[in-house]
Amino acid sequence: MDFRRAVLSDIDVLIDLRKQQLLDEGLPPVQNIDVELRKYFAEGLTGHSFIAWLAIEDDTVVATSGLCFYRLPPTFSNPSGVVAYVTNMFTVRPFRRRGIATVMLEKVLHEARILGFSAVKLHASTDGKALYRKFGFQVSEGYMLLKL
């Protein structure tokens, strides 16, 4: 198994895995989001607001992990206001339960540490919660949502 950072030429596979992840999480494909995903990944990878890692077996990408950055108004505990957010953690079914997600999460957490973050956030799928707990993630600052 090889692991490497994603580059612009990986956008098609990032799009494919993102859609697989959404379907796997039970979200119905009510519209085509390829254009929006392509724009997001292109802007994120070139603008340094998104980092992705890929796991590759026999020239096929079998897993991905991502780290995106967004900015909120500064707080006393976060004067920059910049938040690191783990996203796009996905492994295709035949490769699950082999420790790949553990390596992928280690990769993005290492990136966050190098960039000086002292904390990262994420929303966990039911399947991912055990992995995140193993790394020490805890439920914190729950969000409230109003659908408009």
C-alpha cells in the first residue's frame, strides 16, 4: 500500500470517492455535484485551504482523507479564527478493517500539527466514531442546525 498527498491530477478520483462516501452515508443523489466538487478541490488544493491524502493499492486509489481550513471570527482561545476540519475520510468497502483509515487519519493530523493547529474538528459517521475515539476525539461544541 502506498500513501501520498493528492495533487490536481487526482481531482477526478477525489470527486468519485466523495460521492461514494455520501452515498455510503445514506445521502440520496438528488442532483449532480461534479462541477461544484471539481471547483472545491481545485480551489482548495491550489489555495492551500484543503489537503488530501490517498491510499493506493495496485495503481487504484482505495481510500482518502482530507483536512480543510475555514475561518471564523477570532476568539480568545483561537486568535486567528482559523479552524482545521477533518473531512473526506473514506475507504472503499473491500479495503475496510485493514488499518488504512488509521494511517490516513495520522497523515492529516500530522499535517495539522505541522501547520501549528492545536485542535481539529470533524463530524463522525456512525462507522467512523470508534476510530476517532481511539485517537482521543471527544464530543464538543455541538452544533445546532436550522434548515431554511
